[in-house]
Amino acid sequence: MENQDPSHTPAHQNNDAKYYRLAFRILVDFGATLAIPALVSAFLGIWLDRHLGTKPWILIVCLFIGFTLTWMMILRKARLYAKDFERIGKERVV
């Protein structure tokens, strides 16, 4: 009887697939979380500066607010994804 490598069992491959799906979800979610607030705050700041004649002050304030909110969202999401990662690890079949 041959010794099978446990990493080639269907249960192990299914668990690996869960890690890959989680990684892809993190990549997409964090990318959007970084890009969208930065772009929205930049466009809003530029638009307000043009209409109010305050160039570049409102842009600077909007970017600061956007980056602060982005940092807070990243921290919150990182905690949630850490829990998902731990949950998958507990389900892992040895």
C-alpha cells in the first residue's frame, strides 16, 4: 500500500480552495477600499475648490478625510478577514 501525501486528498484541496477564495476576496475588497475613497475625495475636493475658489485647501481637507476613513475601513476589514482566516484554519483537515 502506498503512502499518500495528505496534501493531495480532496479534503485538503477543498480547504486550499477556501484559502484562495478568501485571498481573492481580500485582494478585491482592499483594492476597492483603497481606490474608491481616494478618488471620490480627490474629485470632490477639486470640484469644490473650483466652485469656491479655495484651491487647494478643500482638496487637502477632503484627501485627509478620505485617507483617514480608508485607514479605519482597512483596519476593520483586516480584523474581519483575520477571523475568517482563523475559521478556515479550524476547519482544516489534517
